[in-house]
Amino acid sequence: MSRLLWLVAVAAPLALQGQASGSAQRLVSASGEAVFTAVPDRAKVSVGVVIQAATAQEAASQNAAQVEAVLAQLRLVLGPSAIIRTTNYSLTPNYRYPQGGGPPTLVDYTVSNTVEVTLADLSIIGRVIDTAVQAGASQIQGLRFTLADDEPLKSRALAAAAKQARARAEAIASGLAMRLGAVVTAQEGTVVAPISLDTRTLAAGGAQTPIETGLVEVRATVTVVIELAP
């Protein structure tokens, strides 16, 4: 369930714009903003495996084996409908640079492989994190909460922001002893701000990692330009 947190609006003063006929078109610009929140119904966990080895082939081979072990355990927890995708893969040579200058010396190679796990059941987030670490994951890089469908909340926020923008424009027109005419332009903007947690310091073992889902915030802004009439 979502709830309206607050509405705020700002307005620009009366603007004049020349028309082709040479007469002045009286315009008013006003902006409204609305913020709604909702309980998230999706979570995305980034799980990484980092391996260092003497050769690139050895690092890649060890990384592949460890990633496969992590994925196998995650699929046992998530079942056949698991949504897992690779988001990053890199193989990097590591060099030692002499203090007195001179050419660097190749030391070894680092292979990093990161996968993102999408969860519809938020009650198993802690279990998924613990399973990944126990299976050999060396990084839990982040946890994001989102909405499977944020369009209804966006629509509500936009409607509220537009209503507030028009109300502010009406207040300006009333103060100038004028009335509103036709809407010339209306510009919208929305931002969905999922709550993100930095989970790099989570430890494996012991009790299940506790996770609080919090809320997802949807912020909308609407700016209108409306004609003013005497």
C-alpha cells in the first residue's frame, strides 16, 4: 500500500512572450512535486566471485568453477524459476612497479565475475546472501529494493503534482486579478528511488543475515505554462 508523504510546489512569476501579431501573451509558469512511497515487492542482490592466480587461464578456470558452485547453491534455494544474470566479468593483469622506476613486473591475474539475483520472495533475502557467501562468493556488492510495476504509483504521483501545479498557478492568477486560460505546455518528470543497502560487510555464518526492506520512493514533478486572461 502506498501513501502520499508530501506535496510541494513552486511557481515562477508572470512571463511575457511576444506573439507573431506583436501583442503580448500573458503566461504563468508553476511547478508541483509529489512523493509517494510503497512497500517493495522485488529485490536485486549482486553476488561476486574474485579469484587471483598466476596465469590468466588459471584465474579464469578457478573463477568459473567457484561461480558455478555458487550458482548451483543459489538455484537450490530459488528453484527452477530463478532469475540470475551476469552483470560484470573482467580479467585484469596485476603488476608490481619498482620504487626506483623501471618497467613493471607482471605478478598475477585477477578475474571477477558478478551476477545479479532477482527475488520476488523478499523473505529469503538473508538466506540467499548467506548461501552465496557459504558457497564461495567473495563479494555481496549491493542490495536494491524495487517494484515489479511502478507505473500505477508514477501515475498517482504525476496526477497529484499536476493538481498542485495548477492550484499554484490559480493562486498567482487570483493575486493578479486575472484568470487562467488554456494550458500552453506541461512537462513531467518522475524518479523511482529504490532503497539501496551496502552489503559488502555482511558476514556469513551464525544467524541468518537480517534484512529490512523499508520503502520505495516515487517522486514526480510537473511544470505547467498557462495563459492568463483578464
